[in-house]
Amino acid sequence: MQERHRGKKICIVGPSKRFFSGLSAYTICLANALSSGNEVSVVLLRNLLPKFLYPGREHVGREDYSLYFTSAIKAYDGMDWNSPLTWLRAYRFLQRKKPEVIIMQWWTSSVAHLQLLLALANSMKTRATLILEIHEIVDPLEESILPIKLYSRIMGKLLMKSVDVFVVHSHITKKQATEIYHLNKDRVAVIPHGRYDTYYRDYDKQAARDELGIKEEFTILFFGMIRRYKGIPYLVEAFNKLPHDIARHCRLVIVGEDWGDETSLGGLINLSPYREHITYKPQFVPDDFIPKYFSAADVSVLPYTTTSGSGVANIAMAYGRSIITSDLKVMRECLVGYKGAAFVPVGDVTAIRENLLEIYGWYKTGKSLVYDPAGNTWDEVARQYEGIIGRL
């Protein structure tokens, strides 16, 4: 086992819970894990962009989240995209905390100017080792808009000039990052995403189904943001092709916040011959409902066309659920060692249908559809980070 190098002063820079996303949850979990044996502080990016431009504007400012920083972690919450006064306060916070290491999350170019300011302040004054954790090379929506794509690449390259070490979640992302940003591969470390067992609750399956109004015996779940690259129409088409005597015993649940770039899904659902067996909730899901959906599910389907990783897969693994997902290298890495995973070619409706039928058949024979969790615990993520820090 890798030796743990503890006792460091570490500051993590990531999004606050005001514009809550998977990165907000990731920042909290990473900070809490590293705080065991290290002095951890956080600088949180609060208002990320004008609210009217944010697809998830309906939940901005909500407070009903189940994840919190431990009491030992000191937080500055936070930096606003348009407030130089908050930038100055963040700088002063860094000077008081005097971190030896700064771990900065990179996932969207909308906060690049804030991160550049912090990197500049660090190079001039704090002089901490700077680690940049890359979650998205370029966000898929930003990638589709040429001016934003170019801005993201330019700002990313400027920021990366100040970075000592990079962290990514998969070897395929490492390859992409080194090619796009011309990074030295020896400075890019791979730390797999932590398993979201922080969202796990020992929730009775039947109670969860009753609370969600599910009367069918078999539940197929898509959970997560509704975006074009998630490939959800392929799942609906596969569901449409199930034999009637099986489909009538199934409930397809599609739930998650609609970011507006998937325009065909609503019409496809309305035209489904099994429309009465589909629950479609394009809305933000409060933390309290996450255990209900995953406890009620028999299989989680993630038919992505592209992705840099999947927090949802890590929740599904925490619940031991069967997973059907696209055969992408990054998903192979994400689910390595997990016996409940099945991989299908991207966009292959027939393959999704056949896997659904196979899992349903196992269910009918009484075979357990609960698998032992795989993937990194957050303690393991912290240990790998501490190994990197200890070698710097």
C-alpha cells in the first residue's frame, strides 16, 4: 500500500453549493477525506456566471443538500465572477491560511478568470504547489459553441502555465489533455473518481417504490442531467422495442435537470407505445430523493455518446445496481472491477434492449441484482493525492 504523506496545509478551490453540481459534491468529499490528517481549507467559487445564462438556474441558491464540509475545514464562500472585492477577500484568505498545496478544480471556462487570478496570486505571494484537477477537457456544451470553445482552450492554456502537477480521472482523459494542451505526460497523474457512497442510505426498496409511485415490478433508471451527449433517446427507443408482455411489468424512470440542449426527448417519450410506463421528470433532484431513486431501481442505464467520467455511475456502484453503459474507454476505467456492469456500443439500441431483457430475465429467476461496490473510496482518493504531494 502506498505510504500516506500527511500533515500538509492544503487549500482546495472548487464550486460552492450555490450553483450546485456534481463538482460541488466532489469538492466536499475530497476536502473531507483530505482533512483526516491534513489542515484543509477551501476557496469556493460562488456566483459562477450571470444567473440567467445558467441552464440550472431554477435551483441556484437552494440549501437542501445532504453534503457538508466537516467542522475542521475553514471555508471562504466565496468568489463571484463579477466582484473584485470578493477576489481580494479570497486572496487575503489564502494569505492567512498559507497553504503548502493548492488543488484547483477545472471543469468550465466560465470561472477561468477567477482561477487565473488565484494562480497569479499564488505565483507572486503564496508560492504553494499548484495541482490542477481536470474534470472536463472542454464542457460538451462549450465545445459546441466555437467562440466559447476557443476561449476555453486559450484560458486553459494560460492557467496551465502556472500548474505544477495535473490530475485526471482516467487514462483516456490523460491522453486527451496531453494532446490538446501539450502537457508533459509525466506531470499528469491519474486518480480514479471517488465512489459516491456518501449518498448511500439503507433504504427499503419497496418503501422507495411506494414513495415514488412505482407500481411495476421492474425499474429501469436514467439519473443525471438531461443533455444531448447523455444519449437518453437511445434508452427510450430500446424500451419501446421491449416485448409488450415484458414492458408492461417495467417502469422506465428518467429524472434529472434539463439543460435544454436535448430537444428530441420529450417528443419521443410522448410517442412511445409504453408512455404510461415512463416517468419523465426533467427537474432538479434534491439530495433526499437520490437514495429513493437508486433503492427503487433494478438497473441504471447510462447510454452516453461521450463523457469524461460519470459521478452517476459511482452512485450506482455504491448501491450495487446493475449498470448498462456505452462502451467508452473512460467508462471501462470508471467501472473496472465492477461485476454488475454491461457495455454496449455507442448508440446501439438493439444492444441496450438485449441487455435489459437479460437483466429482467435474471430478475425473474430470483437472481440477486445487487453487486459488491467497486471503485475508489474517498480515503483511497486522499491516499493517492497524499502520495503525489509527498513526491513533489
